[in-house]
Amino acid sequence: MSFDRELVSPDAEGDERVIEAALRPKRLGEFIGQARVREQLSLVLQSALLRARPPDHVLMSGPPGLGKTTLAMIIAAELGAPLRVTSGPALERAGDLAAILSTLSDGEVLFIDEIHRMARPAEEMLYLAMEDFRVDIVVGKGPGATAIPLDIAPFTLVGATTRAGLLPAPLRDRFGFTAHMDFYERDELEQVLRRSARLLSVDLPGEAAEEIAGRSRGTPRIANRLLRRVRDFSDVRAEGLITREIASAALNLYEVDAEGLDRLDRAVLTALLRRFGGGPVGLSTLAVAVGEEPETVEVVAEPFLVRQGLLARTPRGRVATAAAWTHFGLVPPPGAFGALDAFGAADEE
Ligand SMILES: Nc1ncnc2c1ncn2[C@@H]1O[C@H](COP(=O)(O)OP(=O)(O)OP(=O)(O)O)[C@@H](O)[C@H]1O
Ligand SMILES: [Mg+2]
């Protein structure tokens, strides 16, 4: 069993990248939500500009589609610095990274996406580069090998990861500032939608924006995608008119439910409830039950389910909460996680 994740996947694919580029805020002032991160980052950037020095290295962590790449581009724009983009999987050998580092210009911003997937030797080279703006180029092999130190231009590393827990501590420690990106509130997503609608010349009334925002899983990328599906639906079936009812009908058609749960979310929860009696069950067993990679379940589905209070990660495994039973119209068994006990108090973890 495999899911068509196109509509509700938080990952961008193919043509969508082009559309996303058009909708991407270009400056910090246009960036919606993440107020804390925005304020912290703006201080880091402004003080660097005052001192005329590259700012500390910045790490951004959080689930897909929340604006990590967007912020990396904004950092370069705010600094008026050029941006070099690469990703962890592209840095297989130390030489791949050396080739980039040795050609950076003064103050350049180097963005490494999926930095947790970088190969070990490249990672070690990066430590030295981040700390001393130096790389050791190893010439020769075996006992005769020598390391030739090479100075590189002062630069700012911006790393992005969906799995900060996988970063080795020495790498994490070398970032001066870590931005923890969190899911967006509904009113922030409404702002994202209004902005995108304006850029796409779509007439989107407030009520319809609210409806779409509520189903966007706290994720701007999904909000923008649902907006395009609603627009398609309205163009074909409603002569371009968008109302709350039309938005809702469109999204029902695409199987995104009123809480924003998509097919994978529902599959994970129903497997947990029906096959494992609500858990606890291990991540990999659960992933097999829904025919997905454990990483997909962990990175894509779980953060949102946990945030919605539908699923809990416990030391013994994944557990469905009382709210999950109720969401599917089932009666939570006695002792269900997070249920009100006889004294009316919710269980603590
Ligand atoms: N704060 C925001 N305000 C407005 N639009 C946003 C914001 N954050 C993200 N977006 C929109 O969401 C899309 C996805 O954002 P982005 O590509 O930066 O996410 P990401 O965190 O890098 O995702 P991934 O982990 O998949 O790389 C962007 O094209 C942009 O249009
Ligand atoms: Mg990205």
C-alpha cells in the first residue's frame, strides 16, 4: 500500500518548486509568523551589519515546508551577500566540500540543506572551516600523506535540518544561533494565504482563507498548495468564485479533513487504533503497517499528530491518545493516554 502524497505531502516536488519560488517572501519584513525566530535572527543580522562582519553560523531545524529554505535566502538578501546552495547528500566526499569552501567569496552565505545527511569526512572538514575559516587539504595517502592548510574567506554557514537530533554534537555546537521553526498558527496561515492569493491574483474572501488555513497542518507549503487546488476547483466548477463552502467542497474532494489530517495521518492513526489497540507500538512496526518508511512516518506524519494531541511518543512506543479514538468516532478504552481519569484530571506523561 502506498499513498499518493502529492497534495498533502509537506515536501515540494517538480513544478511546485517554480511556483514556490514565486511565492517566497524575499525579505525578513515579508516573512509571516515565527515571531521569535524572526526577532532573534533580525538581531543577529543587524549586529553583524553594524560590525561589518559575517554573522554567526545559523542552524534552522523543523519539519518540512515551514520556511527553512526561504529564511536561508532571506539571510543572504538581508546581508546583501551572495548565496551558495548545496545539500548534505551532495557532499559525499571531503573534496566535494573543499571545492565549495575554497571558492567562497568574502562574506558569502553557504546554505547546506539536509545538513544531517552529510558524509562524515566532509563533516569533519566543516568543523575546522566553521571555526577557523581554514581547511586542511590532504595530499597523498598513508603514512606519507600531508595536510596542507588553506585559508578560506570568512563566510556564514546556514544549515537546515528536519532532524536536529541526528546532528553530531560537535557540529551542533559550532552554530552560534539555532532557529527552531514550529508549526504556524491558523491566523498566520491565513496571512500566508492572503499574500499568496494576491500574488496569484486570486480573489480569496476571509472566510475561505480561514477554511483553507484550518486544513493546512500548520504548514505554509501545504496552505499554498491547497489554495491552488481550491482555485482549480473554483475555476472549473464555480466560474472562479471562492467561498467557504466552495473551499470546503474542494478540500473534501481531495481528502484533506477538517483538522487537516491527510491519508497518511489517518492511516497511521487507524493502524495504531485498530491493529495495535492504541499502542504502544514501535515506530518501525507502525511504519510497516502503513507501508511507509519509518523516516516518513517520523518526520512527515508524527510531528503534526503529536502537536494535535492525537499521538504520543513514549519510551515504550507510539500511543494513540483518547482524542485519537474520539476523532475516529470510537470510544477510548479505560486508561487511554490523555483520557480524563475518575478524578477528572488528564493523565500526565
Ligand atoms: N513565513 C512564511 N511566509 C510566507 N510564505 C512562507 C513562509 N514560510 C514558508 N512559506 C512558503 O512555503 C514554501 C515552502 O517553504 P520552504 O521551501 O522555505 O520550506 P522548507 O522548510 O525549506 O522545507 P523543506 O524542509 O522541505 O526544505 C515557500 O515557497 C513559501 O512560499
Ligand atoms: Mg527547504
